[in-house]
Amino acid sequence: MPIRINLLAEAQAAEEMRRKDPVKRAIWVGGFLVFLVVLWILKVQLDIVYAQNRYKRYETAWTDVVNKYSSVTNNQSRTAEFERKLAQLDRLSTNRFLWAPVLNAMQKSVVESVVVTRIRGEQTYTKEEARMAGSIRVPGAMTERITFSIDAKDLNPGDQSYNKFKEALNQSDFFLKHVGRKDSFVIDGVLSPVTADPADPTLQFVTFTLASRFPETRRSE
């Protein structure tokens, strides 16, 4: 029986031990774990990029919504302001003081021997700014004041036609309604001395002034 001698047995045993070396296995395991970590990092980076892109889309959409909302609210504010001003103009146009009815009431109160020489009307407006009364806001307002005066001649002073003219105006339906008093007109100042008419010295007259004040009108904002 032949005898076989393996001269490489020692080398083969050493190689087998190297293949079974735990350090080498640890290196392989460590390398695999590093690979997994790298893959996880890559995934996280991709998730971050995706999330950033989604965030930018949402941010763009939100900015667009905010701009549209601001535009709508600004338009609503301007519309409300326009409507408020239109309402004020409409209220002013319907409630403003008109002088034509005053003149119409005067011509219905004509008295013989009285000649009107001048009519004066004055309208003044006082603006009150809005203010706070404690926690309550008091809106601003505009106060309208109207005065009216008539300069005239009484060509028959002995008959006191100026008083008849004054009473005719005080009994006028228009002045009773809008002034609200039976003494709407009063003599302002004193009668002038009896004066001869330069054109006809046989005619004599006195001059007088009737004054009236309409009630104040307050118009809120």
C-alpha cells in the first residue's frame, strides 16, 4: 500500500484558518453595516429633498392664497368705503337744504306796501371728528346751521305793514314746518327813521330787517 505524504498540509491548514478568521468576518459584517448606513443616509437625503420640494410647493400655494385673500379683503374694504361715501352723498342729496322752497314761501307771503330789497342766506358747517367715549366709539358728524334774513322797505309805516309782513311769514306753512316756531321771523335791530323817497318826496318809508334761524341739523358719518 502506497504511502501518501501531503507536503502542503500545513499551508492548507493555515489557509483554512485564515478563511475562518473572526476578524475577517467582522470586517465583512462591518462593511455590510456601513453599506446599509450609507443606503439609509441616501434615503434620508432623498426624503429631505422630496420634503423640501413639497414644502416649496405648499409655500408657493399658500403665498398665492394669501395674496388672493389680501386682494379680496382690500377690495371689500374699498367697496365698503365707496358704499359708505355713496350713502352719505345720497343722504346729503335727499336731505340737503334747498332754497327754492324758501323763495316760494316768501312769494306767497307778499304784503302790500312792503318791498323786499335784499335776501341773505348763510349756511355754515361744523365738523365733529369721531372720538372714543370710554370703550364706545362715537362717530363723527357734520352740523349744519342756516340763518336767513330779509331787508325790506315799508312804504306805509303808519299802518305798520312790516308787522303784517312778519306775521305773514310766521304763519306760512313752510316756515312753521321747517323752523318749527310761530315766531320764525323777528325784527333784527330797530326800524330806521322815516325817510322820504328821493324819487318822490311825498312817499315816506322805513327800512327793517327780518331774521330767522333754522334748527341745526346734525348728520352722522
